[in-house]
Amino acid sequence: MLNKSQFKNNLVTWFEENQRQMPWRETTNPYYIWLSEVMLQQTQVKTVIDYYHKFISRFPTIYELSKAHEDEVLKYWEGLGYYSRARNFHTAIKDVYESYNGEVPDDPQLFGKLKGVGPYTQAAVMSIAFNKPLATVDGNVFRVWSRLNNDDRDIKLQSTRKAFENELAPYVQEKAGTFNQAMMELGALICTPKNALCLFCPVQAHCEAFEQGTVEQLPVKTTQVKKKHIKQNVYIIKNTDGAYLIEKRTQRLLNNMWEFPMFEATGDESVNAQLSTNIQFQHKPVYSLKHQFTHITWDINVYLAKTQVNPQEVTLSENMVWMKLEDRENYNFPVSMSKIYKFLITNS
Ligand code: SF4
């Protein structure tokens, strides 16, 4: 279908004239490019920019990040979500510092073995920072490539990803980083999931879906994973000094983040024996919210303790502390807990 060189030429020329300005497009530093790719997973560009600037101003080099404590790294990630990204990136950077003299390896095989580096990140960083001939296949590229070829293979299948990588390989033998970014930019700005701007598309002349009128039906994504819903109860317990009980999560999702005590709902919410037999809670939740993960949704109900607790009379477990509202900045909260905190300060 495609006249390869004409297609690539049209696409790359359009990209060079129309690309959005982003701070990580103005650097050749592989550490910064890698950081941006990690932050951009599951997160929008406009959200990432501020976090990116703050992160590199605190950790300007691999050395500085490798020496940082994980709690501080998570603090700079707070609000971006998907915290395992930050932990894996931190581990990988420490590995780079120790095993590769503080230089991001430019060998795709070695880079691909670092913690948290999957096929997409490997291709993106290697092609953009070092011009290695690897094709990035993300959601945007799946959509654009399916449409250009009027291809109805299921993009959820691993075999489709492999096939797309092979089909795109001839296009990344030169200017790999530019071509990859151009494909993703086209998907973000023109070949959008709904109401694609085909009339303004620089590669419309090469597009089979446009010719066949099948643009809205592509890409095909059959095996949608149904999200599991988990009901969680959060308990707000205040002491007589005006501080709130919080607990550090360990060995589970959102590891090392802080939360108001939270338990999976049992169906018998009058029993909170896990917490204390002496504390009574209001029967009705004062606040409800949802929190989405990739495969799980938490449906959270927040309950207030009816009585205040004298901190001298209780012994806290080692992961618990009393937090004054004004000390909030000393603790890493996931987004759901930040919302509960905001609810508390606006209602206390
Ligand atoms: Fe996408 Fe339309 Fe361009 Fe085809 S013509 S690549 S469907 S925007």
C-alpha cells in the first residue's frame, strides 16, 4: 500500500513543522528522555511537564537520583499515580550508576534488562536518545498503523504488537527517534480515537482506512479486561491533640505510601475490631470516592470516629503515627488519600 519513502517524508516533515514543544524534546540527555517516557506512561503531557521540571531540578543527574532515599523520590512523584513506575525507575538508575558508570547504556539489550524497562520504553529511549533502529508501538501507533493499513487484527494480542514492530522496522533504519515521535504525535493530534482529523492529515494519501471509510471502526480491540471492584472502608480517627491516625502501607499496592486506616469492607461495617474495640464510628459514610487502578477500582467509603482518642492511652503499631493536618507535606499520600485529606481540611 505505502510508498515507504514518500509516506515517511510526508509524516516527518509534518512533525518537524507541527510538533508540540515539550521540555524533553529540547534535550539529548538520555536520563531526562527516559524519565519523561516513564512519567508519560498512563499520564497526560500537560500533567507531566510540571512534575518533570521539579524532578530534574531536585535530581539533575543519575548520581543524585541514585543516592536519594525512596521516600523522597516518591514525594516528587506524589499525585502522578502508578508509583511502581517511580520505584522501578529509581532501582534502574541505581543499577546504571553502579554497573554502567552512571551512563545510560546505549545497547538496547542491556538497557532492556533494567528494572521496569518494557519493549515500549526500550524502543522509545533507545531511538530518541541514541537513534537505535527500534519502532515504538504504543496506543497511538497501534491506532495509526491499523488505520493506515486498514488492518483489523486485535491490538490486545501480543502477536499483533510483534507484527507491527516488524512492519515498522524498515521505517526506523534512519532517523528512528524522529519517525517514532512523529507517529505518536500524529496519533495524539490528528489520528485521534474519535473524530479523527483526516482532512488535515499529512498522510491521508497513504491511508487505506480513509479510502475504505473504516476509520471509526479501527483499531480493533476485542479482549477488554473487566475491572474488579473492591469496597474499602477508611476510618478517620482524631486524637485529643487534634492529630489524625495514619498508617504506612507495606508489602502491597501503593507500598510505602501513607493512608488513613483502610480495610476491605466485610459487609458488617459495625465491626471494626481490627482497629479497636473501644472506638465507635458513625454508621453513615461522610464521604465516598472511587479510585481507579489498571485492573481494579476501589469504591471507598470514609467513616468518622464518634469519639476522640487520648494518645497516651493507646500504643500504636510501628507503621502508625498521629499526623497534624499542617504536617501533611511530610507524608507521601496516594491520590485517593489526598482527596480525603482535602475533604478533612475543608470540613474541619
Ligand atoms: Fe488517521 Fe485519517 Fe490520517 Fe488515516 S487519514 S492516518 S485515519 S487521520
